[in-house]
Amino acid sequence: MHSLSVVRYSLLVLLTSLAGCGWHLQGRAQLSESMAVTYIDTEDRYTDFNRALRNSLRASGAQLAADKRDATAIIRIHEDESGQRVLAVSARNTPEEYQVFYVVEYSVSSQTGQLIEPQRIELTRAYSYDTTAVLAKQKEQTILREALARDIAGIVVRRLSAL
């Protein structure tokens, strides 16, 4: 009985501390009217970033236009690349650590002009490599690349919400 009240008191102190310091859950970004109907202008509609951006825009209340002429805003994807680099090798010259990277360059315009000049975002994550678990490490690389794409899409949408 006494330990239950200690837990409740501790929880109350924790929640009060979090509220007092200004911390709050990060919700979905709310987009302005200028982004209400958005067209994504890209060469490859099937990249991890493009899928993540579409999902993030929809979750933020934007409607995706099928044609540029119907859009209130156009997001142009100038660059959308991902890959990996070797970070460390063993004494036998075999890779021990890789770095997965994802690079996106984009700009945003509306019917009235440029809203965001071209901006480049690059995110990286490192992972260890084990030659005895090649399939697992390939899966890990895929998971990291998809996570990087989602992170970049989140950054882009947060920047759009500031317009």
C-alpha cells in the first residue's frame, strides 16, 4: 500500500516536472492554406523519401494534387539519393562498419512565387557489419535507410508548417 503511494507521488512529480520545463509531445505539423493542395514534382515517385513525404503531408492535412495546375504549392525534389560508405575495416581489409546516408534537395513554390529556396538535407547512421550475418545486416541497412527517409520527410514538413 505504501509503495503504491510512492509510485503515484513519483509519477506526479515526473509529470509536473515535464510540464514545467515546457516539454510536450510533438504532434503533427499543421500546414498553412498555401500548402493545402500540394503537388510533388519528382523524377522517381517510388523512393523511400517520396513515400514518407506523401504520408507526412497527408497526416498534416495536405491534399496531394495529381496535376501541377491544381496545386496551391509545388514541392520540387531536385535530389533524392541514398547509399552506404565503409567507415572502418579490419586488419584483413574486410568492412567492419558502414555508414548509411540519405540526401534530399528540395524547393517549394506557389502560384505567387518561391516559398523555400533549394535546401539540402543529409542524414547518416552508422552500423556494424558482420560477415556471418550478411542477410541480417542487409535488412538493417534497409531499415536504417527507410528511417532516414522518414526523418527527412519530417524535417521538410516541419519547415513547411512554418510558412
